[in-house]
Amino acid sequence: MTEGKIAKGDVLRVDSFLNHKIDVRFLSEIGREFHRLFADCGVNKILTVEASGIGIACVTAQFFDCPVVFAKKSRSSNISSAVYSAAAHSYTHGTDNNLTVSREYLTDADRLLIIDDFLARGEALNALVDIAAQSGAALVGCGIVIEKAYQGGGDMIRARGIRVESLAKIASMSEDGIVFDHG
């Protein structure tokens, strides 16, 4: 409420504490809460997307004592051609990305928890869910720091029967401020 800034284009800027300058103590509390929510799910790997999901996923992984795998937004020469991939549009950046994860890092033996900073229209999360399905891993759920509930991405993912736990759900945003969904 105090540090989030509403920007043009229905963008919520939380770069002062979550995804540019990072409040590590706050991230630790986020990780602790995701662990509390998913502690009984047998999580052995966390999946996220570069770049702003990585810090949150890494801090969360400490509580699960497991590794983090992140989907890359572009292919690089250090990744083999054996990858899982899915397309995602980034509303914030106005770009289309083909998210990729090396097949050697996700398998059908994994119990995955997907972690991300934002959920709005659900493009990136949907791509991560698709990558998890391609790998044969068991997806135990998705942990989201901030969900813009009014944009429908969470409803779309939940309609697929996937558990989504959002720590903050925004019902609406305007120049007058942020209204949270407490339901």
C-alpha cells in the first residue's frame, strides 16, 4: 500500500521492494509463507521465469531445501536443443517470448511448485504450467506474490484445476488507489 505505485497502462510498480530493488527480509517472509501453504505437497523443485521471479523463487527454495529452475525468455548457446518450450506474451514489456527450459532439469520424478511475482492475464503462468506438463512433472500448485484478480489470469489457471495461492489479490486499481480482494 505504501510503496506500490500505479503507473500508466494499468501497471503496478513494485520495483522499490520486490523486483528491482529487493527487500530480502520481505522476500524471506514471502518464502516462509509459500512454504507454509505448500509444505505438505512434497515439493522437490521450484519453477519460475526470468528475471523477476528468480529472487522470490530462490528465497522460497531455501525453505523447501530444493533447487530452482527458471525458464529463459530467449534461447542461448549454452542450452541444448532438447528443451521444453511455450509461448508467452508479456503485457508489461509488450513482447512475445518463447519460454524454454532444458529437458535435463525437469523430469517426471519432480513435484513442482511454480513461483512468480505477478499474475495478471496469466500468459507467463500458463506457459510455465504447459512446460511442467510437457516434462511430466507433478504440478502441486502456483505461488504468486501479487495477483491482479480483475484481469482474469488466476481464474483461467484455477479453471484448469490448478491450485493458485496469491499472497495479495487486487480487486481493482485506479488513480484513487488499490482495492484488495480479501476473499
